[in-house]
Amino acid sequence: MREFPGYMTVTAGWASWSGQLPEALRAARSRWGVREGQPFCPGGTNAWVAPAAGPDGQALVLKLIRPGFEAEHEVEGLRRWDGRATARLIAADDFREVRAILLERCLPGTALAALPELEQDPVISSLLRRIWIDPGPRHPFRPLAEMCDRWAEEFERLPRDQGRLGSGDLVAEGLRLWRELSHQDVGAVLLFTDLHAGNVLAASREPWLAIDPKPHVGDPTYDALQHMLNCPLRLSSDPEGLILRMADLLDLDAARLRLWMFARCVLEQYRSPLLARVARRLAPRG
């Protein structure tokens, strides 16, 4: 895993947890006999993640999360993948309002983001192809459409006069496509929804493993977006080329991937002038 300077045992970002973190740590130590180190990234408000050692010295990661919309089914997803392209789940339990997760530790843990983007593409694509599995009957996962509807409702509450694309036909089309694409029946699979090079670590069991999933079930085309959004230079200079490359690596419909990227850029225009420019460039003709 990546290391960050300035380690702290408990950071100010956890103040809103009202003392739940120390209690959850004590419970995890008692339940699993683990010894945790300093957290990898201080300052988080929804998750605390640290290296840990099991009773037998096994290299683990202890993750404490505050249950919420995004992380609701992380444990169930990890169980379903069972180490397939992802860090393997060792154990999980809820201690009052904090969910504790034990994971295998990826060693050496170098992030895929350290590699040039062109080398990242085939790794991300290989992982996604293995992650996209049948979720099984009576699965607990939310549909992708539910997440997209939530984002659309939040977007509609934003002031249009502050958006970089205004309030005209371009925005209306992006919002319409966002909802339409997510609701279409195109062969739903289990999705990661947040796979990018920062969430892929070098490991010993396999060359690369994905961490921090936010599982949903839906259109696999959507899952290509996060990696592409994390490639700003190519997204800015040649979005069509990036779309074609990822569609080819993932055996996806490039036209559909283009529509998804256009719609996502419309919804995220407020946070990035780059995404507003990409939205204009990818806008459907006619």
C-alpha cells in the first residue's frame, strides 16, 4: 500500500465519529487478535485504514468504515469476488455503528498510478474483465440505476447559473442520457464503480489487486469511466481516442461508452472546467 507522511493515530477527521473509532479498534483487537500500525492516510472522515498483523504475524490491513450509501455492500462484494482480482476479505464484523474489515495486505503495495497511463490501461481492463461476474440470485447489491438517480437528483438541486455548461439543451441531454443508460437492460454484472489506478496495488499473490470497491449491479460500460476520468491529459487532448482504446481493451461498444462519458462529464462539470470542455466535445450530434 502507498505510504503517506505525517501519520497520526486518530485524526481530526474522525471527530464526528463521537469516539467510535477507539472503541471499534479495541473490539477488533479483542475479536481477531490483531495489532494495528499507524494509518495509511490520516484525515479521512469515512474510513480509517492501517496495516495490521494477525496473531500468527500475517500481513493484513484493518479498515474501519462508517456505513453509508457508497460503502454499504463493500463486504458483500469482496465475499462474492473472493480474491478474484481484488484484495481478499479475511474477516468482517460490525461494532455498533462502525464496520470493521480485515483484508490481505498487498505487498509491495505500489499503486498502479506510479506507472505511465498507457501501461495502466491493460491492467485496469484485465481486472475489470474478471470483476464483472454474475452477482448471483437474490444478491444484496443495489442497481446502478439507483446510484445514478441519486446523483441526478443531487445535480438537479445545483444552481444552473453556476454551472459551466449553463442550463440549455446540452445539460438536459446529458441528464436524460445519464438516467436512460443506467436503466437500460444490457446484461447486468457486478460492478466495482470506482476502479482507477490509485485503487490498484502491486501484490505478491497476483501482480495487481483492486481495493476499495463500491459494488453495484448494472451496465459494465459504466465501470470504464473512473479510470478514464483519472487520465486528464488524454481526456483533454483526445477523448475519442481514449474511449476507443478502452472500448477495444474491454470489448465494449465505443458509441455507448462515449454517451456514458458525455453524460458523466455533464454531471461533474461543476468540479472541473476540463470535464465541461469534454462534454461539449463529446455531445451527441443532431
